[in-house]
Amino acid sequence: MMTEPETTGPARRTVLLGAAGAAAALALPRSGRAAAVAAPKASLWPEAAFKATTPDPALKALWGSSSLTPTTQVKMDAPDIAENGAVVPISVDANEPKITGVALLARHNPYSLACAYEIPEGTSPAISSRLKLAKTTEVIAVVKSGGKLYSTSKRVKVTLGGCG
Amino acid sequence: MAHQILVHATTSGGVTTVEALIKHPMDSGFVKGKDGKLIPPHYIEVVEFTHKGKLVLRGFWGPAVSKNPFIRFSFKGGASGDPIGVSWVDNKGETASMSAAIM
Amino acid sequence: MRAGVNRAGARMAWGEDKTMKRVWLMIAAFAALGLARPAKADPAADLKAFQRYFQTRFPKLELKDYVNGPYNFSANDRAQWKQILEFPPYSFAVDAGKKAFDTKFPDGASYASCFPHGGIGIAQDYPKFDEKTGKVVTIGIAVNECRTRHGLKALSLTKGELADIVAYMTSTSDGKPIHVVIPNDKRALAAYEAGKEYFYSRRGQLNFSCASCHVQAAGKRLRGQYLAPALGITASFPVYRSKWGNVGTLVRRFIGCNKKVRSVPAKPDSAAYRDLAYFLTYMSNGLPIAGPGARS
């Protein structure tokens, strides 16, 4: 039973307005297409990693190794039970030096690799996103630091909804 | 046309936090449509974020990323008014991009 | 003639005594009328009783907490909901809805010209009873009436552009207390009573009423999903459901619920759903608008 009341008002509105406002600020100095943001190169996409059906080959294809060092320095925030397997909020953070990559895998998804990130210098490895989990699965968070892969994992349950 | 990428970027204590919501079906290819046939896979493969033109995050996404992807990340630096660029390419070769100012 | 005595002076049996028979029949008729005649509709009393029922059942919840729906009952689900609300999934709908709302009609008029206060900050007053037509009008129906008045086609009441417009309009009422009015008009009271009857009537192959899940089983689980109490349940509409992948209106949910209990749904603009919305929203009078909302 919850005792803290939900704040429905200003906090939410601010996010919405802020988002719309920021997006509406396309009013940046525009000089034709020069100011347009270039689309990423599709060839960068690590296809083999995303087609792997288990974590080890996915990690080998992504980063050349599947040797993981579990550590409490990698933290993952994921629910015990997903309210809806199609939208599971998951966050990763890590306290290792010089992290250049972050990846999230779901062992029992049809393809284990859910997402991966290249972390330039100056960017934090703390990333929040929303993932699909096909069924109850171990979710593995991996960060690449130096030549090594550090990880943590958590079992997330995916149940059948009630009413639909 | 309504916005397809919504960005909320704020800066505080020398760190800029970027939150983005990107409109995209992110169809996995495993779901059947109303006609009983599988909806073909249609998902963002690469997404990039820039700050003043410099890459601050590159994401490799796939069918397991939820519809209308959300992401939050942060990087050192950035000042109010600086441009944050967002762009993506999906498995069909479609692209979208936009630029938003840090609040 | 003396009652109870025939011409011969003998006492009559009941069947013989036509006068007494008539008297008894009249007494019986009046009694039957008294029993069969329904008590006058008293929405205000119903509202008090409805809210009191839930407050007694869930003493730790404040009235305004009920707009959280199922999330008052599970820390696990509530945490995920809060995280999703950090960048609400209905943001695109509100954005598109505002654009559509602000777009002028071909004849130069706009949605703003159809509504009080230009359509801003008024969602909490719906559904309304339309004295001219004698029907209940939900905010979605009002949007369509505006459109048809200005030569545009009506939109789907369940999702899409209309749901986006309603999402935007509702967002301008964020936090305002729900304020459905039931005037002292026989037709309005009848609509209210019809909605109330619908709510409490079992239907479908599974033979559930709305109350089966949202009153009796409120706060409990149906398989893995917590059931929201009926109190406050309309406050977060229109709602982005992860399951839908987009925003849907209250009537979309009515149709879905009907299907789930294997009852044939009514048409979106049917009197059944208008009246149900009237009753159900009225029961949340005083609670803050929390829509558009996010649910699984």
C-alpha cells in the first residue's frame, strides 16, 4: 500500500513543455541543409552481434570476447517483475575507469543483444532505456573498460497480463 | 508535421543530461498484425547524439528496444543554448534527425 | 348495504364480498406501486457512498491517490510506471494533438471556437449533459460535434487524431478537480441511472460486471495484473497503454473490457457508453485530472 501521493501537476507538465520547447527550438542558426544533422552510417551496425541467439556469440561479435568479470562496480536497475514485457525500464551505470562501451543482453530473447553503446570520452556510462523482454530472463549489463568486460546480471520475471 | 523526436536536455554542475523520446514502431518481426501475418521487422539500427557537432553517444539498437525508444544519458560539458543533434537510421534505410538546444 | 353482510344478513366469505374484494385489491395495487416504483435518483448520495466505500476499504489512501489506479498496490509496478513517466510515452500524442487543435478548419473556425475557454482547462467538466439533445456528451463526442458543425468528418472516438486532441485538451486540465454536473433534469438523471445500472450489471460469457473487477476485486490481482479501483479510474484518460502502443480514450477501454469478458461491445458513440462514462466519471468528482496517463 502506497503512502506517498502521486504528484500529477507541475512536475509532469514541465517535462512535456520542456521537451516540446526544446524540440521546437529548431530555430537554431539555419543555413539551408548545412545545419542539418547527418544521418548515421547504417554500415556501423554490428549485424552479427544482433543476430546471435545467445549472449556469448553476441559479445564475441560485438567486442571480440565473451569473457565477463562480474563486479559490483557495474550496477543495473531493472524491475523484479516486468509490468509489461514490451516496455521494461532498465538503467545501467558503472564505476570503472575509461569505459568505452555499454551493452545490455537478455539471455532468453530471440536475439540476446538488446542494445549496445559506444561511449566517447566525457560521456558517462550511465544509460537508461526501455527494452522488450520476450519472457522471464536473465538480463546482463556489460561495460567495456580497457581490454576487459565487466558485468552484472539480474533475473527479470515476465508474466502474463491479467485483463489484457 | 508533428515532431518525431522529442529532446529534453538540461545542464547542471558541468554535466549535461539528455533525454530523448524517438517516434518509431520498432517492430521486432515477431508480432502478428490484425490480418494474422507477421509485421515485418522495422527498427532503428544506429542512433547518434552530438553536442556542437561532436559525437557524445552512438547507440546500436535492435528489435528488443521498445517502441518509441526512450534514452537518457549524460556527458561532461555543455551550456544552455548549445545544440544537441539527434539522428538515426533504421533497417529499411530510413533516417530522421533534428537539433535541439540545451535548456 | 352493510359491509361484510349479504342481503340475507349472513356474513360473506371474502370471495363473495365484492366491496371488500375491491378494497383489498386497491390496497394491494397501491402496495405494489410503492414496492415497484424506484426510489428517486440521488447521485450526490451515491457519490458519497461510493467514495466512502473505498476510503473505508483502503484507509491509507488519500482521495487524490486513487488516480494512480493500480499503482497504489504494487511497489514493483509503481516504480516502473514512475520511470516511464519521466519521459511520458503520450508526449507525441499531446504534441500532435496540440497541432491538430490549433489548426483552423476550412471555414476559418477552430476547435477553440466550439468550447468554453477556447477548449483550454475544461476537460474536468466532461462528460456533460446536453439539454438540447437530451444526451450525455463526452469530450470526444464534443470534438466530433465541433468537426461536423464545421463541415468536417467525425473521427474515430477510440484512438488516432481524436485521442491525440483529447490528450492535449486533457493535459491543459492537469490537476484540476473533476467536476461532472448532473442537472435536476429527468433525462440527465435517467442517463446517470442507466450508467450506474450498466456498471453494476453482469455481462458477457464470463458474466462479470464492471464492479466485479473494479469494486469487489479492486487492489487485487487478475493473473499478474493489479486491478484499479473504479474510484479515480477515469481520471487518467485518455491513456497511453504500452499494450496499445498509442493513446486510447475511455470508450476504447470500455470496448476492450467488454471484449475481455466476452460480451459484444456497443458502438463507440452509443448511449450505453455515454451514460456509463457519465456515471463513472461523476463518481470521481473532486479527484484531480491525471490525464493523459500511462498504463501497461
